[in-house]
Amino acid sequence: MGIIVRLDVMLATRKMKSKDLAAAIGISEQNLSLLKSGKVRGVRFETLAKICDVLDCQPADLLEYEAEG
Amino acid sequence: MLVSKMRTHIQKGAVVLMAAVSVYFVYYTWHSFRRAIRFCYGEMERWNNVQIVENDAVIEMSTRHIYFGLWAAAIVFSMAGILAGLYLLNRVRIGFLFDEISARSIQIFGAVTVLAMGVDTIFGFFDLYLLTLHNADHQFPVQYMYDPSDLKTAVLASVMFMFGWVMREAVKIERENKEFV
């Protein structure tokens, strides 16, 4: 997949722990960890909106496309 | 009602149903083969006692073998259908209510039952022909015959097959949804 999740960078920038973000957006820490590592097939718009709301950022700050090869 | 409580009820229901189906399976196997063996080999005069068979007709052994073979095939396919049903009930009993294998076993149950009814119908085509094969005259031709109850069972089994198919797709969608955060 050419999509890279930059959630860990945003969390570091906002000085926020994964545990707190998971609690704030209402998903499990395990799922957030999977999302951070990019080991999910997709992310719901609803989840993305909540993350953007809590971290005060745009989807483009969290996701990046990297051409393969 | 709580989901876990409902799950327990379903599992208990499967246990009761499994016991009943197991008893029926043993009875069906024993009764059906007993009838077939008795008719074809056990009591040789039974064949001649059939109304459409001439009393002095000499029934060749090869005809008896073919008749028994067709009859036994119909029985074996029905047994396979019952076994597929038992396998499904056992999975429910263990707790696999909604997974791909359970969905597939519903499909297998439906398909095998349809097949069993098909074999039963084919047996019906040759039934009168084989019975009257050694009549001096009045032999019956191979003819299309069907049992309406077989047809009803086949239609219901087809619905089961479709239900299993829908369930398989639902399981796939659920799995896909789980992979989305």
C-alpha cells in the first residue's frame, strides 16, 4: 500500500498519548495501534473526523501517499 | 434478551436437535437398508408379489443388483444430507454460530439434500422398468415419475442453500468491516 499513516508524528507534535487519543475518539488502544502501524484495510471517515477534531489537524496531516517502486 | 443468553439457548437447542436427528439417522439407515436388502435379496418372492410383476417371472440376479444399487444410492445421499445437518448442528453446539465454515455447511446441507432428492427421482425413473423387466409381457418403459414430497424437500433445501450463500457473504462483509478502524 502506498498510504503511510503519520498519526505517531501528530501525536508527538501534540504531546498526546495513544491511550488518551483512543479514549477520546472511542476506539480500543489495540485498534489505534493497528491504525498507527498502517496494518488496517481502511479507516472510517467517522474515525478520521474524530482524530482530526481531537488533534486539531487535517486528514492530509495524518495520511500521506507514497508512490511504489 | 442478552446476546450471551440467546447464544446459550441456541446452543442448547442444537444439542436437543442433534439428539433427535442422531436417533433418526440411525433409524433411517437401519430401516431403509433393511427394506432394500429384504426386497432385493432377503425374501426373493417379495419381488414377484409386487402387483405389476408376473408371479412366474424369473428375476435375474444382475437386475436385483442394479435395483439395489440405485436404491442404496438414494439412501446414501439422504444419509449424507442428514450427516451434513448433524455437522452443522455440532458446530452450533460448540459455539460457531456465525462463521464461514458454518455458512458453508448450511450450503452443503442444502446441496446434498437437493442431490439426494435428484437421485431419488432418477431411481423413480427406473423403478417400474426394473421391476417389470422380466415379465413375459406388460413391461413398463423407463418413464418420468416424481414424488411431490421430494420436490417440496428439494425446493426447501434450495432455500437453505441460498440462505447459506447469503450468510457466507454476510460473514465476509462482517470480516471486512472488522478490518476497518
